[in-house]
Amino acid sequence: MPERTIHYGVTKAAALALSNGLAKLTRGTEVTVNAVLGGPTYSDGVAAAVEQIAAAESMPAADLRDSLVRDTSLLQRFIEPDEIANLVAYLASPLSSATNGAALRADGGVLPTVV
């Protein structure tokens, strides 16, 4: 992990530990607890930041957005918020009754590792 993202890695590790611990606490109930590991998502906040930086640099926002996509992304684009929401909707549905204590990635294939 690059030095500049240590704080990000710590928060992800904490979220995984919390979801795993809560899943164990709810063992034997109908409650499931999982972690959603979202990747680079073009949220409203990200879009606003991209637009602000692009304006300051006198460049099209779409060009800046596209330049920020990681080379390791299998999607070759940012994830849309509704794509993360679709995974959350699955987890909140009865279809996910056997999914418990899991870390599910919706990262567009950015990470070349297995969680």
C-alpha cells in the first residue's frame, strides 16, 4: 500500500473487522452482516471535485475524469453509484440469506488481489 493511502487502508481494515465481528455476534439469527468494498465511484462529491479541478486547469471535466481511471481497472471507467447500490440491494434482499460475514467487492476489478 502506498504511503499516501495508509489512512485509507486502516479504515478499510477497521470496516472489515467490524463487519466480521458483528456477523459473529448475530450468528444463529436471521441477521446478516457483510462488508461492501466499493472501488473508485463517480459519486456527486467526486464529480464536484473533478469539475472544480478541471475548471481551475481549464480542461474538460470528462478528460480529467478519464485520466483518473486506474490502469488496473477492468471497467476502464469509474463505477457509477447505482452499481454499488445494486450490490447493497442484493445484500438487503432475501436472496442473500446465505451471504454472511463476507467482504464483497464492487471495485470494477481495480485490485489485482483476492480479498
